Amino acid sequence: MLRQMSEHDLTVGEAARALGLSADTLRRWDRAGKIKTSRDDRGRRRVPLAEVERLSDRPRRHVAGDALSARNRFPGVVTSVEVDGVMALVEIQAGPFRVTAAVTRDAVEELGLAPGVRVAAAVKATSVMIERGDR
């Protein structure tokens, strides 16, 4: 059943930004029936403002920036910070994963990174190398 589109409906991109999610996540939620959407006269999804308000009340696991995908985020706790010159190594325990990030000393100071601080590691890789574990 198609719902009448309202002037208060948002594009998927606008709704995603308002919720701190990716547009792909909202499209998946629509296909899974987790959100209500309508279609405009060109067949594009529109998200009612009421749905955005309903979803904005939910607890968030991640808060994605406008330019970042939430898929590659690992929330965790800083376990160590080693500063050497202008660079630093920050180790994060993210659930069962240990993530080590090489960042600038300035980033450590600006973010106030220290053991025990809750953070999220955003991972972006252009290639992944695999090595056998039995050698």
C-alpha cells in the first residue's frame, strides 16, 4: 500500500544525515520493513519526518559523521597511548578486536586520548593483505 507523500518527507540522504546513519542502512531498513517510507512521482524513497523523529529516540551504537560509513567503525576503549615525537600509537580494545592507530601527537592532545577513554576507530583501507598463520 502506497502512503501519500507529504511536504514534510525527507530524502533518504537527508534522513540518514539527521540520524547519523548511512543512506544504505536506511534503504536496507526499508526493505526489511523497519521503517516506513513512501515513493515520489519518480520512484525515489522519501522518509516521513515522523519516522526520523521516532528513530532519533532510539539508542545509538554509533554516531556516524556525514562523510563516514558506520559499517567500518569499532567502538571501544583506549588501552594505551605511546607518543614519540610528532606521531603516536593508540591501541584500542574494541570488543574482541584490538585496533592500533598511528595518529599525530596533536590528534592525541585534541581528542584527549588516554587509557580508559571511550572512542570509535573508523577504518578505511584501500587494500587488505593476508598472511598464512601456520608459517
